[in-house]
Amino acid sequence: MRLSIDDEVGESSTPVLVVAGIIDWSTLEQFRAALALRLTGPRPQVVVDFSGMLSWSPQAQHVLARAVMGARLHGGQLEVFGLNRIPRWQAKTSGRRDVLAFFE
């Protein structure tokens, strides 16, 4: 398993993007495209579930940070949850500590 991205619908009919696997150079574009697809239009509302993610690169963290900022700029919101121990450690050591603020 490299990367699996699925859609679910949350309690308030908000789309939930479920990410499982590894986001690295070979799956980064898939991750970026999945976020972009769900963040089109005015006031996008998206939730991303990272509880199945095993690992992610600093570049993937950058893509997430840009997506969160882009959603906010368009009057929407991108919420994230479920960052496990190893991906959390990767965010701390990559210099992208700002990404951890999205999970708190």
C-alpha cells in the first residue's frame, strides 16, 4: 500500500478525505490533486482524516499547509485530525512545526 485516498461524508454532510498510507515523492501529486479537487469553489468545507497515514514528506506537509491557507483565503475551512506518532514526529523534525498547529 502506497497511498489510498477515499471520500466519506461527515455528520454535517461535510466531505471527509480519508488518507491512508505514505505520502512521498511518488504519491505527492495524488495527494495535491485530491486536496485541490475538494477545495474548489467558494467557501470550501473539507475534513481530512490522517489516522491511516503512516508517513509523509516535508513536501506533503507543505502541500497541506498551502491547502489550509487556500481554503481560508476563499472563506472556507480545511480541518484535519488523526495525525499518528510517526507522522507527528516527522512534522516536528522537518522544520514544519506550523503544520502541527492544524492538529491541535
